[in-house]
Amino acid sequence: MFVKTIVRTAVITGLVGGAAVIIAGPERVGCLVNQTRGAINNQIDKAIDDPIALRSQIRSLEEQYPRRIAEVRSDLAELRQQGEQLRRERELSDRVVALAERDFDQMKTLIARAQDAQSEGAIVRVVFNNQPVNLDDAYAKATRMQQVRETHAVRLADIDRDLGYLGQQEERLTELLGQLETEHAGFQTQLWQLDRQIDAIGRNDRMIATLEKRQETIDRHSRYRAESLDQLSARFAEIRSRQEARLQGLTSGRVMTNYEDRARIELDARNLGGRAPTQVLVKPPVIEIRPDDAAFSPREVESIGPKPVTGGVASRTH
């Protein structure tokens, strides 16, 4: 299926291209292709900034100089050869014009004399180049001489115009050849400078990449620093909350412990409710006798001493 798609696309492209050539003509299509190729090459050249690619481009340019110089020299040699040929043709036409004009002038003089010498019953002939011809043939020769002279005169004008064009082209090609030879001669000298510039471009690219990376690191850590402060504050708040919750838990645990003690005492008292009462000695109160105090009665004295206490559990005296 994929191969069929490729074949179909190629056939359609070929048909469209053939139709474009037929409709627009090969010259216009060629111009369009060259223009498109030039635009693509310009975009590619603009996109190239890699030092390796620049060095490759320099090497390619260095290799192109001999070929370009050879092409210009070949065109210049061909142009000069055409110029020499045209100059020879010009000399020939110039000589033809001169000869035809001289012969025409001579024939015209002879015809004029023959016309003056005409008489009834006489045969007048014109002798040209030691060849006698009658008057009618002399007229025909003169006409042909005039036509040859005019034809080569026009040819001389055309040759002069062509030589002018060739001279301009030769001047431009000579100037171009000198420019290319000068550039080629100085290219080797400037090649190391171009290499240094390419190295500088590469160093600048690496420096830019390093600085951008460091800037990204600085920006990233700056953002993290701001976030870490907020996170640290939140962490502190969380720790404080846990501590407060723990303190509250410990406090409530102590209260629960007091409640458990009370409950345990009450249960013990309930369990002892059916047993015989035990005597618990209560610590006697201390009475201090001072000299200024009044004498107390024997009943009060008898109250001094330990007294038995009946009951389940004695109350605590603080």
C-alpha cells in the first residue's frame, strides 16, 4: 500500500510538472526552479551557524575558486577567439567594400564614356579587367558591384556592433578573472583568520550556552529558595501543632489517671462493705500548754490519747 502511494504521488507530480512545462514553457519553469533553489539555499545559509558547517563551507569555497577561475578563463578565451574571427571578417568585408567601390567607380566611368560613344550602326563595348562586354552586361556588372558593396557595408556595421558587445564582455570577464585570482591568492592568507573567527564563534556559542545554563540554575534555585522559606514556615507550624496536640494529650491523660484512681478506691470500698470493721489508729491531736493558758478540766485530759475508730475507711486528715 505504501509503495502504491509513492508511485501514485510520483505519477501525479510528473503529470503536473509536464503540464506546467507545456503551459508555461521550459524557460519559465527553469526560472521558477532556479528561483526556488536560490530561496532554499538562502534560508539554509541563514540557518547555518555551526562552526563545523562554517569550516565545511570555507573548504567548499576554497575548492570552488580554481573551478570558477578556469570557467572564466575558458569563457574569456572563447570570447577573444570570437573577437579575432569577427575582426578578420571585418577586414575581409572592409576590403570587399573597398574593391567593390573602386570597381563600381571604374565601371561607372566606363559606362558613361560608352554612352557618349554610342552612334548609329556602331557596336560599343566596355572593356573591364581586360574583358570586353557590351553595354547591357556592363550595366549588370555595375549593379552587382553596387549590391556587393552595400551588403558588406551592412556587414561591417553589424561586425562593429558585435565587436562592441564582445569588448564589453571581455572587459567584464577580465575584471572578474582578476578579482577571482586576487581573492584566491588572498584566500590562503586569510584562511587562518577565518579559522580564528570560526573558533571565536564556537567559543561564544559555548559561553552563551554556559551562561544560559547558569542563569537557569540561578533562577531555579531562586524560586526554590522562596518556596523553601514558605515550606519551612509551614513545617514549623506543623511541628508546633503536633507539640500542642501532644501536650494536650499528656494533660488529658493525667486527668484520666485521677479518675481511674477514684474509681479504683470506690470499687475497693464497695468490696469491703461486707467485712468486719477494722480499727484504725488515728493520730492524736497535739495540744500545746502555755503558761498564760487556763487550766483545763480532767475531761479534756482524758480526751488525750489514742481512740479507737470504727468504720470501713478512715478519712484522711491533711
